[in-house]
Amino acid sequence: MKKLDKLILKSFIGPFIVTFLVAVFILLLVYMMKYFDDFIGKNLGFMVLAELMGYFSINQMPMALPLAVLISSLMTYGKLGEHFELTAIKGSGISLLRIILPAFVFCVMLAIGAFVLSDQVVPTANLRAFSLLYDIKQTKPSLDLREGQFYNGIPKYSIKISKKYPDGVSIKDIIIYDHTAGDGNKRVIIADSCRMYSFM
């Protein structure tokens, strides 16, 4: 490997790692926003939350790689141009394609790795992530209900409660609209209190 290749790769890999981690973090936050209601307030341990975020991070890696390559390429060659290193390299008779070659080879190897990641690792991570998310949802089913709001998560039923208790099971003042017959809100169930469990 020539000194030119080492210079370009050294300038490229540092920004690539930083931008890749930032892109994964931003995409992870955006992706997890729709699942926050499922695990916020359920007293999950740090290890469970870290495991879920790890699986979702693997899911976001193939989308973060192109963004990281683009930004790190702009930063690398922009910095080389800013310090007149590109001018010096071209002045010594080296073509622009030869200057781009080390980053191109690195990106080809990265693309092969991303293909293997998407083909082998991401499906397994998705399966484990959504299995874990399902288990989290089933831990305390009453936490899906919000006080004073209608909950339509159960098909053909609308549920409204006035109070939830800290045990995650007991609820008070329940109104259930049964829409299974398809004739509107004619069938109503009212209860002073109840306990909500999930079962298979």
C-alpha cells in the first residue's frame, strides 16, 4: 500500500466511523418513536432496554451506511482540497481516479459487508427485536390503556377507563363498547372495577 492510499484511508475512516454512529443513533431514535408507548413506564430493566435498542440498531445499519459514506467522502476530499493536498497530488502527476481509488475499494468492501449483514444478521435481529417487543407489551396489558381516552387496540371493541392502578393490572370505571354485531354503540358493558390479564 502506497503512502497516498494510507493518507486517504486515514482521512476517510475516522469521519466514516463518527458519521456512521451518529446516523445509526438518529435513525434509531426516529424508528423507536413509534414504539415508545409500548415500553415507557413498564419498569423495564436497563439490560432489556439495551437489548431492544441493540436489535433495532442492527436493523438501521444498512440505511446508515450510505449516509455515512456520503458525508465522510465529502469531509475527506473537502479537507484534502482545503489544505491544497489535492492540488499537490494532482501536481505530481497522479490522476483524480487514482486519488479516489482507495476510498472506492473501501466502499466496495463495505458494500459486500452490508449485503451479508442485510442477508444474514438483520432478519434474525428483527425477529428477536419484535419477539422481545411482544413480550414487553404482554407484561402489563393495562398500561396500553390511557385514562380518559378510548382504546381501540382490540378489534371491534372500544374501551375507556377513568383510572389505572400502579400494579399494571387493576383498573377502575370501565366502559366497553361492543361493535361485534356491527350495529353501532348499542351494546355497552359498564363496570366499577376490573383486573386485566393477557392469556394465550
